[in-house]
Amino acid sequence: MTEPLSEAQLADLRAWPSPAIANAIETFDIRSRATGFMTPDILCRFPDMDPIVGYAATCKIRASIPPGDDPQTKAAPDWWAHIESIPEPRIIVIQDLDQPPIGSFWGEVNGNIHKALGAIGLITDGGVRDLDEVEEIGFQFLSKEILVSHAYVHIVEIGQPVTVGGVTVHPGDLLHADKHGVCEIPHDIAPQVAAAAQAVEDRERVIINYAKSDDFTSQGLLNVMQGRAPYADEE
């Protein structure tokens, strides 16, 4: 990955909702408009929280068999070491190999542990629990399911690409997430995305303001969308 963004640059990205970030990325024409964001089954559990922006720490989990019976089981200290190798702020991204998910890796305990490890939120195609307690500490959850039990949950792979919500996430990828969903921000354009979001907003605001005006007509709207004055055809 490239040099991490400054705190000021991260704050500029956090100031925008994820749809604005997606719109901004489109203006660079560096990937298909149908890629780079997660599917709508990855739901934000705390929609009143501000957007989060951070770098991905990745792992895969399984909960259907005891960890002692699984030769792929990984030790927690190895997972913590991977997290600490990723620049802050960190977003945990976990692929659940049990589909449908049956055991949650996430609750009050791991929420507090991972917050202490410099993480600000979780994105998973698995499940979460202890929602009230985790929301209280300001740790964001985006998940496919809400679950009751942790079952036999354990980590089976650390620091490799994971696929969650249709997006393959690599360690260190820059992610933006909020109540709308999750968007991956390409490193090459990351420093310019906030300014691009403002440029899109400025263009859209002209259209929105005209649509709200008492003088609205469809011809005037066409003129505005083409960058002309609303009454250009009447002059």
C-alpha cells in the first residue's frame, strides 16, 4: 500500500457519506461503476454513528466445529500482531466460512479488545451480538447477521484477502463505511477523493436548488443539467 493518509485527509473523507464517496470515485474512471462497494446484505448496525474510514485488517473464521478439532485454527496473539501491522485507524474485515453464519466472533469483549488495538469498526459477512454494549463504546458493526451464540468460533486464516459482500478486501485496503454500506477507496486517488466529492456536490446542488425553486420547468431543468441558465432558450 501507499503512504497512509494524514489525519486531516482521513477527517475530510469522514465528512462525506458513502454515496458521495462512491460518486467521487466514479469521476476518476479507474474502475467499473458496478464494483468497489459491498452488497446490501452487509448491514450497518449503528446507523446514527458518523462514517468510519480506516485500513483493513483481515481474517477468516469458522464456528461450526470446535477449534481443537480444526487443524487450521490460529492463535489470538497472531491475529493481534496482524492488526498492529496495519496503519491506524483500523477496520476489521472478517469472512465467515460458515454460511449461514452460526457463531459470532463479535460482542462486548472483542469490541473492547479490538478498540484497544486501534480498530474503529468491523465489517463481516458473519454475525454480531451484544449490540447495546458495543454501540455504547462507539465501535461500529456492519454485518450480515445478528446472532445469539459464539458457538465454536475461531480464526482459521490471518492477513490474507477475504471476500465480504462481493468485494475482495486485501490487508491495508482503505475502506469507508456508514449507514449506507461499505465502499473501497483506491489508494492511488485517496488523497483527491474528498475534493472530488465536493466538486460533485457543487454540481448537484445547482440542480437540486433549481428543482426546489418556484420557477421550475422541465425545459429549465434540462438547461441547468446542461450547464446553461434555466431560461437560456427564452433569451
